[in-house]
Amino acid sequence: MGKKILVIGNGGREHCIAWALSRSEQIEAVYVAPGNGGTASLAKCSNVSLSPLDFQGLMDFAKEKNIDLTVVGPEAPLAAGIVDRFQAENLLIFGPNQAGARLEASKSWAKEMMEKAGIPTASAMIFTDVAKAKNYVLANPGPLVIKADGLAQGKGVTVALDTESALTALNELSQFGAAGETVVIEEMLLGEEASVLAFTDGKTILAMPPAQDHKRIGVGDTGPNTGGMGAYAPAPVITPQLMDRIYKEVLEPILAALTHQGVTYRGVLYAGLMISPAGEPKVIEFNCRFGDPETQVLLPLLKTPLEEVLIATAEGTLDQIQLEWKSECAACVVLAAGGYPGSYRQEDEIFGLEKVAETGATVFHSGTRQIEHQIVTQGGRIMAVSATATTLKDALKCCYEAISKIQFEGVYYRPDIGWRAGG
Ligand code: AMP
Ligand code: GLY
């Protein structure tokens, strides 16, 4: 009998996780709660209409179907303690517990942990009193970065180049409710961003190839921040020597600091980094989960069966796994709805998806919904088109060729994914 896996979430990341799992012969079925239009039509895969925050419903489902492993995609259920609930009922689950997820769910706590562990990061001040925060901003012309402490769906960070925009950002924190009651104000770092994601079971750390996301909406990394407009891996800005330093100066110390606090961290540890022009890495943030869209370029490069890695991570036997990666490059380009990241169109039919296979690219859906035989848009980021090839240039060429086959009203994508790596 093959294994049955439950994946929680509905984005491109979860489609890609389900895709990677469903390719393994050892997998009998993949359920995605709630999934999207892409997971609905994936082989061996079915959507389950349960919310990622309906822990009781998800546990009942896992028991009823004899699920071997549950994999949590997004941060919200991790921060709300889904792993602790599953573990209390002896259900195997991939992701950090609530205490570990604080690394992403509280930027002030993460900052304190980094400072204690001597991890290079932007210097920061933490305030719970807005008046004091404003005084600090008035006394420090910046540029400053203003961050809501808690989860804010990627909208809680403002890079404020002048005092006025820093004050505006502070005034707007109340929209985040409890997540905005504490604010982290930090120095602005300069350089090139990159993401290092690692599997860890609390003892062993196995990093994935370094990746680079494109967070801004506009060409040349300009304009407002988004959830991510495209990615590629490996990112050459992180050389093998730099990766060694990131293990020693970032990943190992944060894990040791967590262990010291009594936290066994199991899951993906994601370090968002700024690499200074002199090649020095500093941590911008930690995330407690796979990145989106980084996953859509990392998992297509993984040769080791994904379920073996996820199960070993969750069981604490990662020392017995050797990760094998293709020596290729992967790229993905996100197609968004016109207007994103502002207000955008919805429910437009998507055409041409059936022609993508002939290009060799793979489509990972995020904001789509299946209505009978139609796939329609439902969200800001609609899908990521992903491809691997010997060179980054060829992987990107394949992505853009596939994109030329896909149509929906108002489609927007960045034409310059990979530009920093000469793509
Ligand atoms: P975060 O939600 O912490 O990933 O922040 C979102 C984005 O804001 C990051 O990807 C960076 O582009 C930017 N950012 C956050 N902190 C800093 C910083 N200290 N210096 C420069 N940019 C930053
Ligand atoms: N790609 C950025 C994130 O997943 O947070």
C-alpha cells in the first residue's frame, strides 16, 4: 500500500508540493485542503473542502483516511498551533510547532533571538507605544524599515525612505489589529536579496539550493511589494563559500538558540537574506515554511523523493537522508491579475493551459478555481509557470514560451525574471 498525504493550503506552493509528491511511486493519494483549480486536476490528487484553520476537521479527516503525513503550507495554521494539536493525537505532521513558528509570527521575538545568538541582521528598535515609535522616527531621519510585529499577509513591512512615509506607516499599523500592536523599526539594508530554505528536524540541517524571489511588482524590482512575482534557483549571488557561512552564522546559531529555549524546530527554516555589496549576509527575516514562489523552483530540482524528506524531518531522522538535487537551473514566472497588488479582476476564464505541456514547462496554480470544465481566475497571483533547463536562460525561455500560450483578461507578469543573474 502506498502512502497517503494531506497537504494544507491553496497556493502555488501547495500545488507544487502536491505535484512533487504525486510523482513518487510510493504515493497512493494526495489530498489538498482546500486546494485550487490546479490541484483539482492533478493525478492521484483530490481537493478537500476544509479550511487550513479548521484543525478539528483536518484531524478528523486525517484519522478517517489513515493519512500517513500532513504537510502544512502556509504560516497561519503553524502560528495558530496546528502541529501541537496533531502531535497531541499522534498524527505525523510536517512543520514547526507553535513555539517554533513564532520565528515568523513575531518579528520582535525573532529579532531578540537573532541578537542573542549573534546572528548578523539589521539593527532594530522595538516599540509597543506608538508615540515613542514616532519620537524615534522623528529623531532618526532614516531610511528606516517599519514592520508590524505579527503576521500581516506580507503587507506589514514598509521601507520608508523619509520621515513622512515612516510616520504614515506607523499610523497605518492599526489596520493589522493585534499584529500591529508591537512595531519593529530597523535600519535599511542595501544589497541583493536571496532566500535560503533548509529542512531541519531540530538537529540536522539540510539546505536547499539558494533561490531568489522578485518581490516587487515592476520591472527592475521597482514599485510595491507583492507576494512574489517569480523566482529562480540556484541564485549565484550565494556562492558555495557564502552558503558555508550562512550555515555557520545563521542556520546553526538560530537552531541552537531555539533548542536553548526548549523549542524543537522541525520543518522548513527559511532565511530571507540581504547580501551586501561586499558579500556580507544579513538576515532580513525568518519564515517557518516553504516560500511561495521559491518552492516552485526548488522542488522541481529535488531528485530525492519528497515524502522521504518530509517524513524524516517530521520524525526527527533527517540525519539518515541525503538530499540529491539536479544540476540544472529552475525558473518560474508568476502570472497575476491586472491591478494586483491593488484591487484586481476576478472570475476571468483562463485559456490555453492545455498547450503548455508541449513547451516542457509546468503550471502551478495559485488563484484559480475550477468550474466544471473551465478554470477561472480567483485571486491576485493566478499561477506560476515553472521550467528547468541546463542554463537559467533556457529555463526562462521555456517559461516565457509557455506564457505565450496562456491567455486571460488583464494578465500581468514581469518580463525580466532572473535579470540579476543574467537571465
Ligand atoms: P519581510 O516581510 O520581512 O520579508 O519584508 C518584506 C520585504 O521588505 C523584504 O523582502 C525586503 O525587500 C524588504 N525589507 C525588509 N526589511 C528590510 C531591511 N531591513 N532593509 C531593506 N529592506 C528590507
Ligand atoms: N517568497 C516569499 C515568501 O514566501 O515569503
